[in-house]
Amino acid sequence: MKITLKNFLFSISIIFMVTTVSLMILYFVMPIYYEHTKLNEVANEFNKITQQLNNEPLDRMKKKIDKEVLDRKEMITLIISDKKGKMIYPFTSDDGESFNIQVREGDTVENVGTSDGMNVQLTRADRNNGKTMKHEIKDNQGNEYYLLGIYSLQPVSDASKILLQIYPVLLLIDFLIGGVAAYFYSRFSTKRIKELSIATNQMLSLDHTIKCEIKGRDELATLAQDINQLDHTLLMTIDALKAEVAKVEEIERSKAEFMRVTSHELKTPITSLMGIIDGMIYNVGKFKDREHYLEVCKEILQQQTDMIQNVLTVSKLDMISIEEQENELFSLKEVIEAKLKTFILLAEVTHVELIVHLEECELEGDKEEVGKVIDNLLSNALRYTRQDGRIELFLNQQTLIIENEATKVLTKNELSQIFEPFYRPDFSRNRDTGGSGLGLFIVKQILDKQGWNFSFKELEGERMCFSIYFDTDRMIL
């Protein structure tokens, strides 16, 4: 059953029940309430008259009673008698003598009569419904009298019967009016719910432009805002997951490419090594000089050992997540000073001037991996600095800079590929001078994991500059 129909049936049922209960309450309560109200009015009126007549001359009492009768016209019939029950006002016998009455407060009119059994003729009281009230009063001379008030209430039973007769008509009218009101209310109350349902169904298309446009300050408007927020969060999460999936796919492609290139890089030297060994075994041509080619084989194996070690390093970097890496607080100045002991000797041998400016710099990270970065950067700087050239190393709390006077400045195309695995510029294809091509690739992997920005660019005077920014908010220019 649709919610509009449910709301309509519920509303019309409530209206029917409320109308029925209201009419029933009116039917049973109205007579009781009417009698209670009228009795209070009569009692108040009788008390007021008693106060007005008290301590007045008897003649003045009669005149006031006449005036009260004329003013009220109905409601209370007033009688004055002496303490013995003799009627003083207004009833007398046909021969002019007064009647004696015996009446108690609260007696019905049927009980009001003369002392000799004659009935009193009441002109303003309904004999079937009248009741009495009685108060003592005094005139101005101190004589005591009884003031008797006889009152009657109009019956409401007829009104109740009429109400019972018109009840079906009233119920039908209320049902019709309530039905129309319930119909429009149910349509209006479910309109925004339908709009909300349509909007949520449209959100299944993952369209960023679809929103629940529900105005107001009630619970439905709040629900619409919550749905919009939920939709926005879900879309952002989906976009983040897509980006993560794309990143993972790219990493997988990179790994596959890395393995392909690694296989090629390992295969070529091994093939050469096998050829040299075969030549030495069969004493072919120049390979008869076994001592020389044994040294060549050793160099090739050493290069392959270094390459395999670098490949293992790359694999280790891929396996260890940021959360798993062993971070510690260390002094980068001390790490560099420990590495410089070897590179200072190499610089003297290769006739390269090494200038060092070190300030204290404490960092939190993987000390061993940062040491590998320093090793690779200094090795590259020495390898690609011209003879009698200069290498300058600067360190402060925010930045590490290594500048060198390069044998050849890298082009923009070469700089864009320099961090790819096994990439060597055209001028360094020789393994003796160009290395394995994994050094800067490893540097990039470590710096990315540490979250440090870096740059590699050309400077004036045929110099190359590698900079690491430990302040992660700093932009690379």
C-alpha cells in the first residue's frame, strides 16, 4: 500500500474517532455541566438578593422583590414568611388571609404547601422541576423572617435527544470535510518523501550534480541534508578508490616493466660472461690470455652482484610500507660525515674538489635508507663531475643541496627520465662509467616514502643541482 493512501486512511480514521468521541462527550457531559452552571448562577443570585433585603423595612423588601421579579422575569420565585411559617409575601388566600407554609431548604416544589394542606399557587416556577433555597433575613426593626427562593431549571434532555438525532448528519459532514482535508494533507505530506525517493534513485548513477533539494527545517529536510552528505562522502570515497586502483595498477605495470628490464639487464652480461668462459675453455683467439679475461669475468660478476643488490633493495622498499619502516630521530650531519670519509679519498684520487658546509639537522626517518640516499647521490656526483671540477654539499635544518660541475649537463628529456629504473643517459651507456641505472630510482623511492620533496635541475655554469627539502610544505620550483 502506498504511503499516500496510508496517510489518508490514517488521517480520516483519526478525524472520525475524534468527532465521535467529541459528540459522545457532549451528549453525556452537557446536561451535567448545564445543571451545575445554572445552580451556581441561581445560588449567587439568591445570595445577592438576600444581602439586598437584609436590614430593610418589610415594605421596602416587598418593593425590591417586585422589582427583582420584573427585572429577571424568570428564574427564582421569592417568598417571605415569618419564623412560624406564616406567608407574608406574596401568597394569600382567597379571603385575604395569609397561609402558613412549612418548607426545608432543598425541598422540591411539590413539597411546598400550606399548614392546612392547601397547595401554594406558583406563578413563575415549573412545578415539575422547581427546587427551593432558604435564608434568614431581618428587617430594620430586628424582626426575623425566612426568605424562600423557588427556582426551576429548563430541561436539556430535549437538546440531548436532538443532538442524538443530528449526530449522523454531523458525522457525515465532518467525514466529508475531514476526508478532503486528509486527502490534501496526505498528498502534501508525501510529496517531499517522493521527491526524496526520486533523488536517491538518481544518485545510483553516481552523478555528482544530483542533490536532494528538500527545503525546510523539519526532519525530512535534515534527512535530505544527511543523504546529500552521505552521497558526497560515498562519491569522494569511490573517486579515492578509483585513484588508488589506478595507482596500484600503475605500480603493478611498473613492477612488470621493472622485472622485464631487470631480466634484460641481467641476461646480457651473463651471455657475455658465458661467451668469454667458452672462449677460455677452448683457447679461442684472444681468450687464450686467461688471466686477463678472468679479471674481466670477475668485474662482470661484481657488476651483476651490485645490480642484484640494488634490485633486492628496490624489492625491499616495495615490501616495507610507511607504517612498517623503522623510523628514529637521528642527526643527518653525522650520517653525512660518516659517508664523507670514503668520498673524500675518492675525490682526491679523481682530482675533484669537495666543498662541504654542514649545519646540525635532526630528522625522523629510516636512518639506513637515508644513508643509501647519501651514498647514491655522492657516488653520482663523483662519477659525473669533470676532472679538476668541484662538488659542493650544503646542509641546514630545511634543505640538503649537492651541486657538481658536470661532465655533461642533462637535457630536459633526460631529466624527465632520469628517475626511471635502469635508465642511463646516452653519454653514460658504458657500465664502467654509467652505473646500473638504479641509483636515482632507489633515491626517488626512499624520498617518496619519507615524504620529502626533491628536485634535480641544471644551474648556470654547466652545473647540476640535487636538492632535498625536509620541510614538506615547501614547493619545488
